[in-house]
Amino acid sequence: MRVKFAVAGALALILAASASAKDVVIHAGTLIDGTGGAPRRQVSILIHDDRIRAIQSGFVTPAGAEVIDLSQKTVLPGLIDTHVHIMATWHGGDPIRLAVTTSDYDTLIDGVNDARATLLAGFTAIRDVGDSTTAVVALKKAVAAGTIPGPRMWVSGAALGPTGGHGDPANGLLPEFGEIPGWRQNLIDSPEEARTTVRRMWRAGVDLIKIMPSGGVMSIGDDPKLQLMEDDEIKAVIETAHSLGMKVAAHAHGKQAIDHTIALGVDSIEHGSYADADSYKLFKQHGTYLVPTMLVGQRVYERAKTHPEQLNPSTAAKALVIGPLLQKNLHDAHAAGVKIAFGTDTFGLSAHGENAQEFAIEVAAGMTPMEAILTATRNAADLIGASADIGSVQPGRYADIIAVTDDPLQQVRALERVDFVMKGGTVVKAGGKPI
């Protein structure tokens, strides 16, 4: 009798699973699959639940499958931005006042809206490289659970750097601000602090580590040309992160910081403004990615020229120099054969959801439209370490799929006007409107 009940129970579970399973077929007019292959015409993408099951030539309609007609569209993998700050929104006004009057709770609320805007723009995955650790991990979990809409998230939490470096929020303020406990938790000034902090970040739930070996632009007073972390501190972060299965992204503008950090084994250089021919050789020798972040460079340059009062004075001065360098750097790095991954550094100077504007800047710097698309699909997935799941329309990958009306290989700005977005087999935008 017990055996009969066990068999009946198992059968009921199987039937319930079959009833809840979902089969969808997308009829794609043109498919750019994110692998680097030539576009394919009139293909069917067969989806079971949240994964792609098969790609077939022609328009087929399996029995019982829901049909999504994109036969007049260009279909692509969901896009990936590998450098965003999803909880940072530009509110205007004095940035110092905002720094001391805005809490992590405020930024988390911004993040809920920003995550939705990013997803609806066709970015079904992001790498967040610098936000409040506790808050951004909570946001990632809420998106993964389906509580709120947003892209798949790989998060670093707060960036690690030295006292007085690009990530020190007390720069330029009264000395007392430097003693605020929450502002010091991610400052590292020795290899020992680096190891402990990386382990603490891993325990808190981050997916990767972000470090600040050079000065930056938006911070007060520090010099982007200078290496501000010691080699032994950088090495300790990288070795500890790698031992825990995490990659490391390095904010680095100056040549010395770029070259030293690559030689020490970092996975990506963010910005890379002052890289040169010798730097590009190191990139290629070590297989390091460059994430050039030109959209933010363009926007902060424009702000420094038109509304410098909205920036701290040192930022305005630095932006006028760094902005043009970013585009030259991408041109030279691409020509040298450096691996490039798409990253906008969106934190409010450009709005969340405007990420695709980076594509046109990449093309202006010398990339073909297909090369630019690959930076936000195949290359971005490879940098994250998730090529088996995202970045291409292939069997076994998540059904993260977008569509546009115009041909992005002829006009890359078509990617700024995404008509259709599917994430994990669920349509979140169709006919240009959120579902």
C-alpha cells in the first residue's frame, strides 16, 4: 500500500511539473546571436521555461508552444553592462551636501527604480562595481527572487581603496568625517587589512571585488595619474579574491596603476585613461579586459564645460582632461587587439536606461557595430565568468532576448530603442511598452 501511495505521489509531482512547464517559440526575422557569427535570417528560437532549448532554421511552431512573432525585427541576446552603479542617481546640486545628507536607504530606493529602467532598456545583466555592500546585495537578492524587476546582477559592494584615495568619502571634508565608522569600513592601508576586508565582503554576499589603485575624477583632490595603492595591497586583494572564486575589477586611470595591477593578475581595468602601447602589450599578455566607460567620460566632460558649479572644482578640472582621453584610449586599445567589455559607469550623469548610448561612442572610436555589440554580449559574459548562461542566443543559455526594429549593424543607435525584452523566458517589454 505504501508503495502505491509513493508511486501515485511521484506521478502527481511529474504531472504538476509538466503542467507548469512553459514552451515558447520566437520567430526572429534576423538573429544576431552574440557569438560573433554572421546574422541569420528567419530562425526560430525554442524556449523551455527560462532556457533556450534549440535554434532552428525557418519559422516552426511546435505543438503547444506559445508563438512570439518578431519576424520583422532584429533579435539579439540581452545586453550586459559590466560597469554600473545601480543605486546611484544624480540629484543635482552640491555633491558634498548630497554626500552627507543621503543614506544607503535613500540610494536603495533609487536602485529599485534604476534596476527596472535598466532592464526595460534591454540590459538583462549588469555588473555593479561600487555601491553600499549591504544594500546592493539586498537589491540583487530581491531581483533574483522576482520581488522587483531588474537585470541579473553581479555585485562588488563598496569599492576598496586607501585612505585619501578615490574611494575615500571623506576627501575634501573636515577631518572629523574621516572617523565616521561606516565611511572607513572599506578603506585598506595594508595587505592584512586587504585580506580581511575581501573575506568580509565575500561573507556579505558579493560576487567580485572592486579596487581603486589610482586616483579618480569624481573624488575631491586625488590625482588620476598616481598609483595610490601599494603593490603588496593590490596583490593581497587579488590573491584573496581569486582564492574565494571572485574576480577583481580595478579602477585605474594612470599608467603605473594600470601596468602594475595587470601584472599582479587583475581581471579587468576600468577606464584605463593613460594606458599606452606598452600597457596594451600587458593587457594582451595577461588576457586582461579593458572596460573603457566612455559614456560617463563624455557626460562629465559636458557637465564640466556647461555647469561646472554642479561639480566640485577638482572634478571639473580633471573631467576636462580625462573625458577626451577615454575615447583615444579605446581607439588605441582596440587597434592593438585588447579585449574590450562594455561598461558605461552609469551613476546618474547619464540616466539608468540610457546605457545603450555607449555603443555609438564605441563605433566613433573605431569599432564596427558588430564589434560593439560583442562587447556587450560575448565579451561581457566572458568577463563576468557567465558565458554558459548569458551573452549569446544558444541552446542552454538563459532566454534573455531583446529585439529592435532597425538593423543595428547599419545604425548602431537602433540599440537605444529596444522594442522587446525577455528575461529568463518572461516577457517584460513588448511593442515598446512594459508588460
